[in-house]
Amino acid sequence: MDRKSQVASVDRVFNFSPGPAVLPVEVLQRARDEMLSLPGVGISVLEISHRSPPFDRILEETLHDLRALLGIGADHELVFLQGGASLQFSMVPMNLLRGQPGPADYVITGTWGQTGAKEARREGRVNVAWDGASTNYDHLPTTGEITLSPDAAYVHVTSNETIQGVQWKHDPDLGSATLVCDCSSDFLSRPVDVAKYGLIYACAQKNAGIAGVTAVIIRKDLLDRSRDDLPSMLDYRTHVKNGSRSNTPPVFAIYILGLVCQWIRDQMGGLEGMARHNATKAGLLYEVLDRSAGFYVGHAKPECRSDMNVTFRLADESLDKAFVAGAAAHRLVDLKGHRSVGGIRASIYNAMPLEGVTTLRDYMIDFQKKHGG
Ligand SMILES: Cc1ncc(COP(=O)(O)O)c(C=O)c1O
């Protein structure tokens, strides 16, 4: 059975949710097939001990495959934590800012960067190095517009702002500062030069699996900054020392992350292949916006448009509801934009098939024809 008929046979729609989000069908099928009994184990992955040999293998393989995909070198540790990306908004400053002489610099390119800065302020001094609020976060700064502190403890960026749909197209080049990046919504969607970063964090429920696990990649020398007055579960050293098992880890979420890594490696051509696939999909939708003669208005400026979250509105806002309802009738769901931006947001993460995007594209063109564009 080909993919299309498999999908049809289980009545799946095209899910444009910003997260938790669409998963590869192959991953869901494998999880289903192994649900009652992991091959050779006789126990479901939902039931195994996190200290058992089968989970040793799952954890080791997942760490190994993720390191290989991203090209994580010996200078960086990789750990799996809980608490979502939101807990990292606090753990990053607790570990890297507490006790440091300089402030933390935040480049705020959207809602998530804003939230990260807000949490960091609870811990120490924050310098807003740039903030795009005045244009509702529709673009990124040029390097010259960013005001870095000479003694910054770190500089925090958000590689992809999920709500506004703006994405750094390259690893930001911000001099010698320790770069910290919230990669939650474009993690594993393209290659990243990990060596450039002090710390990268990403929740899994967009491109990398399901909610419950957050990957943190931290340069080893930064672990020396954590102070002994931190609660141990909030101290990166605890998790590194205990190999992501200082308490019971989210076993199933790690298992799914492992399957997603295998899917990217074996079926999508690694992160290079993934990036090509994602750029093709995004390009199809941006082309519709650009050819619509103002019927559809993109939120992000063209040079920083996200390949993950395509945000736009209809020039005639009274058509928004009809657009979303009509889309659902075409099996295209969860397209309503976030309330802070309005309009439409199509989240087209790694696992969104090309067919989902071409169906949306065709629907958009038809909708414009029907509504006088
Ligand atoms: C860029 C970004 N950062 C952080 C978060 C928060 O993640 P979590 O819900 O795992 O705490 C999200 C969730 O949508 C996000 O998109």
C-alpha cells in the first residue's frame, strides 16, 4: 500500500497545528506495531523500566543518532530534560547568568523571545539587544542594529518564531558572545553549526516527536558556571552527570524522538534533505502569497520568512472564517493564526507531506478566485 492510500485508509486529515504537530506516518506505524511488545522484549515501551537494558539501548541510540544528525562534537553534551522549552527559559539564566558580572543579552524577534527575556529578568540583569515589537515582529534585525553588551553572560536568540513566522536563515553571527538559541520550532528541520553555540534547546513536539522531552545541547565549559545553590534538578550538571536519567525520564517521548531521528536519516536524506524538502514546501505557499496581488498578505518580510510557520492574513479580514471553514472541508485543519497576529498560520513542519502543502496551495488559489481576488 502506498503512503497515500495508507493515510486515506485511517482517515487522516492534513494537520497544520503549530504543535503538538503532525508526525511521520512511518513513525506512527512503527510505534503502533511495537506498542504491545517491543521486538525481542515482550513488553510495551510504555511499560519498561527506565533502567532496563531495552531502554538503555533506546536512549543510547537516540542520543547517538541525534548527535550524528546534528554533527554534535565532543565539546558539547546532549541531555534530554522535561518541563518543555518553557523550563529552559528559566534554567538558562539560572545556570548561565546567576553570579555572572554582565547581563544576558536578548534579541527579541517574537513572542517566544519575549517570554524568554521575561523569565530571565527574574534571575538577573537582562539587556534587550533588539526588539521587533514595534512592527509586531515581522522581521529580523541586521547585525548593526543589535546592541550587545561587552560583558554579556550570553546572547539569546530564537531561531524560528513560531507565532510570527520569522526565521533566521543562517546561524546568527554575533561575534564572540556565548550564543544561546531556542530552536524549538525548527529543530531538526535543517543543518545547524552546533560548534557556534554555547547552548541550544528545543522541545520535541514540533519537528522531533511528541511533548514531554526537551533536548539541551550545552558546551562543556559552560557547565562550570552553574552554582551549587541551584536546586539539583534545575542544574544542568545533574542531568549530564546522570546521563539524562537523574529521575524517571519521559521514556515514550524519547523512544518517539529516536524513531523520528531514524526517519530523517533513512528516509529524508538527513538534515540536508530535510531542509530541501522544507524549503520546497514553504516556497509553494509563499509563491501563492506573492502572486495574489494583495489578496493574501504575508506577515513576515520576505527575507526572513519561516519555512516552518507560514503566517498571512486575508486583506479582507471578514473572509478569515470562511477561509478556515472551507479549508477544513478540504481536510486542511488547524490553520487559524495565533490571536496576537491574527489571520492564518500554516505550520508545515518536517512531517507535513508535500501533498498537504499542494492541497493547501490549490485551495488558496481557488478561494481567491471564488472571492473576487
Ligand atoms: C519557539 C518556542 N519556544 C518555546 C516554546 C514553548 O514550548 P513548551 O510548550 O514545550 O514549553 C514554544 C512552543 O510553541 C515555541 O514555539
